[in-house]
Amino acid sequence: MLDVVQGECIPKLIRPAPVMLYEGLNDGIVLSLVTGPTLEAIGVDAIAELPRSCCERGVHDLHKMHLLGVLHGDLVERTLILHEIESCRPRLVFVDFGRAEINCSANDVRFNEEVNVLCVMLYLVGKDDAIQDE
């Protein structure tokens, strides 16, 4: 479902990886490595100093996931990684989709709620140009 954004704003799925537990076989996955601190780790002062383009791109990426019918379900500072690679602009990567919902209706009001949560988290509140349909 999120194939088109894998490796961009979410980790890339490498392969399924069943895990053997005492209770039996459990589903597991192997994802690409995304390096960088979570927003929780960098703290509110550093979040406030993030480049505006990085924050706006994060909002745009969330909107792309919503267009695919996916609600993240747990947008907090610990589920966003600030991924920085030499010679590339920093990018927010969404992780931990344990509470996500799929096949959500396009007019699900929770999409707007998630966007608002992200805008508050990134100090984009009241800046309507951060929420663009590209």
C-alpha cells in the first residue's frame, strides 16, 4: 500500500522475516536502516530550528500517505526520525506504524487531525501554506 513512498518518507521494506517465539511463529519484517535521531531525541529547541522546507516536506509526505488511505495513528516525536545524509537536505521519516489504519475513507476527519498534530509538532501552526496538495 505504501510502496510509492518506501525509501523516501518511510523505511523501505526489505523482506518479510517470520520470528520464532515460544508461542509459535510471529510475523516480522526487515526494513532499510534509517539513521538519525528522533524528534524526541533532538528536543523542542532543535525542532523549532529545523529548516522550513524540511517541515513542509514532512507535511506533504503525510498528505501523500493519507491519499493512499493510510492513517499513521501515532504521530508523536518518537515516531519521526530526522534523516540526514551528506549532500542531501534533511528529511523526516515516519516510523512505527503499529497503530496505523489502512483503507481509510478520503474524507476521514482524522487525516486533518494528524496534519494538525504534525504542524503543531513542527511549529507550522497557522501557516496554511505548509499544507499544500501537490
